[in-house]
Amino acid sequence: MRFTARPPLDAAHELARQIADNPPLVARGVKGVLELDRAPRVDFGLRHVSAWNAAFLPSEDFAEAVRAFSERCPHSSPADDPGEVPSGQDDR
């Protein structure tokens, strides 16, 4: 299959037609193989996001966000105050 400059939706429809032209057993088999390849990457990505999110639980910004959410008021952070520069972000 060659890719051209036509709109992406047209290309998607053409690819769908090509897939539909194959026997159902072939399409299911290819889908199964692709799922086997995708599953470990999804698992790795979910673990990475989980670790990333856990790193922010003890932060002051997260605590402020939880407070603001529970009180149904706007979230404020040091970055919202133009006179205060968050640590590690000075204008050198």
C-alpha cells in the first residue's frame, strides 16, 4: 500500500475495504497477532503512568488541587502568583 496526499479519512476507508476483502479467519488472525504485540506496550505504559502519578501524591501542588476540588474552588499554585517563581524555573 502506498500512502498519498489524499485526506486521511479516504485512506482509512480504503484500508478498511482492503481488510474486509480478506477472509474473516485471516482478519481475526492478524488482529490476534497485533493484540499480542500491543498488550505488553500498553501494560508498560500503564505502569509508567502509575509510577509518574504516584510521584506527585506527596507534592504541595497535588495537595492544593485536592483541597480546591473538595472545596469546589479554583486551584492556585505558586506559578499563579506573578511575583513568585517556582523552584528550578528562574529566568537566567
